[in-house]
Amino acid sequence: GAVVSQHPSRVICKSGTSVKIECRSLDFQATTMFWYRQFPKKSLMLMATSNEGSKATYEQGVEKDKFLINHASLTLSTLTVTSAHPEDSSFYICSARDFLRQGFTDTQYFGPGTRLTVL
Amino acid sequence: DAKTTQPNSMESNEEEPVHLPCNHSTISGTDYIHWYRQLPSQGPEYVIHGLTSNVNNRMASLAIAEDRKSSTLILHRATLRDAAVYYCILLIQGGSEKLVFGKGTKLTVNP
């Protein structure tokens, strides 16, 4: 159990276009999902915390108008990179907490990541 | 968020035990110690977590010092598939829920 999927796994786009990345919890409900970004040979950096039915909370320095997050259901959160530029090329990873186990553990289950390349 | 200190890298031989240390001298009483690992080109994977007592699961063991200022993740028999970056993270249970990833320890397992 506790599987998180991401789609697409890889995407290449032209500069100036927008890209949407989906994060789904397949076998559990997730009230809270997190979005991370990871540059080559670097650690994960939290971008935002997404709560179902409410606005996302962005970390300092992350542009909320550029990285649009929608958490419309307990199993789906989306990250849209708007007007992507080469410097947005990175590995984007989502994670989710298991709603039913909240209070027993803060374990996060991570997706496999999405490799974004902006030409 | 409380900080942790880990060695940048460690090496092990296959089928030998591996002890991955983590220092967290500023840990508070409500901080849980979590370990995650990240295999190349994949998302992180939960390994184990604990508060005060040593913990065991099918993946690893977590040994926590009596003063809680350090802990050690133990892989009892390393395999090539255990080669990954291991992250030691402090998390306040029921708090902000945010995992703050440091640089972690890159574990190399030699055949």
C-alpha cells in the first residue's frame, strides 16, 4: 500500500510554455501533499505544501504565480509550471501523507518524480 | 527546524552491516527522528523513524542514543540495492509536517 504516482515521468518543453505535473495517491487519501524540487547532485528543496480544498502554502522564495498548485481532491494534486524557462529544468517530486494514519505517523510517501527539461 | 549532521559519504561491502551516523545535538523532546533514502533518479523512500527507543523494521534498525543527540541507522546486510543517499531528518510529531532534507550520506556498496 501507500503508493504515490506522478505523471508524466519525463517532459521536454519549449521555453515559454506551461507544463502540468500530476501527483496521485493510489491507495490512500491524502489531505496534505508536498511538492519538492531537486537540482542535479543537490538535495530536495520543499516548494509548497498543498492541502485539499484550500490554497497551497509556498516556501520563501518560491513564486506562487509561476508554480500553480491545485489540490482538488484527496487523491490528486497538480503542479503547473507556467511560462517555463531553462532555469526551471529540474526533478520535481511530490509526496503525500496518509489521511487515515494522521496522528499515528508523519510518514510521507513519495512519488517517483518528474524530470522537466525546458529548451 | 532542528538540524542534523551526517557524513557526506560512506562505503560498505555487500552483505556486511552498515552503520550510518547522524548527529542532532539540538533535538527537542518532541522531535521524532526520521530516516529516508533516495535511490538514483527516484523519489525518496521512508526507511524508519523513532522517538526514544530503538526501532526495528524489515528494512533497518534505528539505534537512538540515550541523550537523543545522535542516532544510527543500521542496515544489517547491505546489498547493492541499498546504494542510495540516506537522509536523517527531525520532525515534530503533529507539527508543521515539513521534511527538511539536508545533504544526506551517499552510501556506496561494493560487490
